[in-house]
Amino acid sequence: MQAPPVDPAAAGARSRLVALHRRLSAPPHRVFRAWSDPEELVRWLPFQIDGDLAVKARSTLVWPEERVWWDVITADPDRSFVFRRSWTADDRLVTRVTVTIRQLGYGCRMDLEDGPFPLGAAEDLDVLARAIEHWTTALAQLRAHLDFSVDLRWRAPS
């Protein structure tokens, strides 16, 4: 039987958000495209996407070791990209990820917020730690891709 999804309101004060901020040399339109265009997203995050990242559609991001679905909620060109994703195989913990992009000089500031993550059990802390690691690595890969045209993703030796 599938575990019930976590209710953010019920999590209340016993929850946390992952909030990361990055300054990028790339302009807002390139940052937005890096999140919203499947051809761009596979250059820095997953290795494959099943779907098209359209609003109100489910797409699956594919890595060698896992598959993760994204439900795109809104996409405001050059400003924000919002989606839901699951952090557990049984979809017990689904969070909302908001990427906000603002012009800053010749580049932009990008804010990523993901959550809420409940803190009621030990395994909840493990999921929160995995999310922090995932997004920290992902944003380093995004910056390497946009600002330096470098792919930092690990690949198994052939």
C-alpha cells in the first residue's frame, strides 16, 4: 500500500525548505531556457528526459541510477519556473520547486526554493540531506554549463 503524501500544512513548524541563491553571468533568458527546454536541461542535469517539460504535463528525468518525475506547474519566461517532484520511490514526499530569475547587472540572480521537507522521522532528515546535496551539485553544474560551457556531470568510464 502506498504511503500517504506529506501534507505541508500538517508539517507546520516541523519542516524545512531548501533555499539556494546563485549569481550567474548568463542573462535571464538563458537561465530560464536551461530549466524549461529539454534540449538544454539534458546538457547539465539529467542525461535524458521523457516528456517535454510543458506546463501541466509530467516529464521524467533520467540518470543512470534513477528516474525522477517533474510536474511543471508554471513557466513565466525569463522570470520563473515552478514544478513538483517526488523525493521518495513511493511518492510519499512530493515537494514544490520554485526557480526565480532576476536581472542583475549583465547577468542574473537565480533563487531556488524546494520544500517543505518534514522533520518528523530520521528518514525525513536523510531526504532533506539528499535534497541539499542534489540541488547544490545541480546548481554547480548549471553554472558550469551556462557560464563556462563545461559539463561537470560524472560519467562512468567506457
